[in-house]
Amino acid sequence: MTETITIPKEEYKLLLKCKHIVESDFEVKFSKKFIKSLKESEKAYKKGEFVTVKSSQERRKLFDSL
């Protein structure tokens, strides 16, 4: 079983905007694998399957462990 890490909806929307900027301005495409992982994260988020961190230290520790 793979672990799923999700981000707040606002950050997800920002990533989608950034994706649009990168694709349109620089014609750089994200890989299908990356897009798939974003969609899977969105599905997990909607199901309520996410990790909650209570401080910036916990968040940093989580990202450092990846």
C-alpha cells in the first residue's frame, strides 16, 4: 500500500495555475506520471485520506522524510 500525502485545496489550485503558466509560457509539459499523482492526491483528499501536521516543524520533518 502506498502512502498518500495531500495538500490544502488552495495550494492545489495554485499548483494548477503554475502548471498552466509553465505549459503556456515555456511549452514545458509535466509528465503524465506527475499529473496522475496530482489527480490521485486530489481523490484521496476528497475521501478524507490525508496527513495532518500541527506545526511547521512537523511539516518540515514530514517533507524531509520523503
